[in-house]
Amino acid sequence: MLLKQLHEPFLLKKGFTRISSCDKFNSMGTCYALSPTLGNGYYWIYSHKDLFSIVIHDFYFHEDFYFENELPEYLSISYYESVSGEEINPYHRLNAGCVKSYWWSVDKYQAVFHKNIPIKSIGIEFTPKYCDNYLAQKYSDNYINPRNALLEINETTDFPEMVLLLHQLKNYRGTGMSAQLFYEAKAAEAIALIVTRQKNKKRNSLYMFLKWILNILKMLFLTSMTTMLII
């Protein structure tokens, strides 16, 4: 579903061609090659039912490329190894060397990618069904909706655990049942890292708040003692 609805129609329309194999990526996924007249490189996708997709970008354009596509609702977490461009409406500069989260809930995505700069990224895209239904049914009473936790990340250069996980996805070459299990496990692990990060952030915020309160109480106590000694 994700492959047909979200990726393939746009890719075929914009100069990519579906190819049977590519040595750079796992054969379990679907690979598209960019037309040499537009640039060079590949777009690789592994989709698991209508729950999640793993996407790898590794291409560049000869000229600045305007990207506009109507997108269904989905959530994603990606690491950009290389990129140069801007998202439009709302404006946001695309930065390399960072982990970025998205929640696409608008109809149209627009961006400009600069020419001759490689677009290299690794990401996982989750459908609302995965976040709202699949996880809720599987984990029942322990379920925590990961949307808010994912959105809190926004853009960061301090998430090494996620960078490691995404690179493991990129480098994996297993096939068959073992590959399916690996990708399912990594998608779940990514959610676990996202939720854990939010919990730790809240815990650290509480610790800093309590520390601030204690410092104020300490200052008040010392002030009171000083006043008593003067009297």
C-alpha cells in the first residue's frame, strides 16, 4: 500500500525507473534509478504491508529540483547524511548530519533540492495504522502513542542510537523470513528509542526543576541564617 500510494506513482512521474536489482541495496526492497538526463542515483524502498516502509535516498540532480507531491498521513524518522535545500510552506532549511522527524498531516509537501549535492538519507515511515492500531493491539495496557514523542524530536544532532539503527538498516543484506523479522524488529526498536528518549527527557526536566527548587530553598535558608546572625 505504501509503495503504490506514496512512492511509486510520484517516482515514475519524476524521472525514476523501477529496476530489477541494485547491488548497493538489499534485494528485499524495490529500487528505482534516476534518469541520467536528470541526475544520478537510486531510491530504495522496503514496505511491510500497510504498516511501515524503510526508505533510502542516494541520488543527486543536475539542476535545482522542485519537489511537490500530495501525501497521505504518515509519520517518519530519518537521518540525513547529505542534503542541501529548503522545505516550503512552512519554510525550513534542510540540514545534513541530523535526525529529523515528520508527521505529514497536510495534503501537499513542497521542497527545493539544490543541484549536484547528493541527497543521502535513511528513514522509516510509519502509517497511522501502525502507530494507532497495531501497537495498541499488540501492547495493550502498556501502549503509549508514539506521535508526540516522535514530534518532540523535530531535528537533532544528538540521537546516536537512532543513527546507529538506521545505518544497520542500510547495511543489512539478509533475505527471506530473516529479513522480514529483522525489519519488523528494527521498526519496533525505532519506536522504542523514540519513546525512551521522551521519557528520559521528562525525567531530566523533572530533575532539573527539583534541583532549581532546592537551590532556591538553600538560598532562602542561608539568607535567613545571615539575617538572624546580624540581629
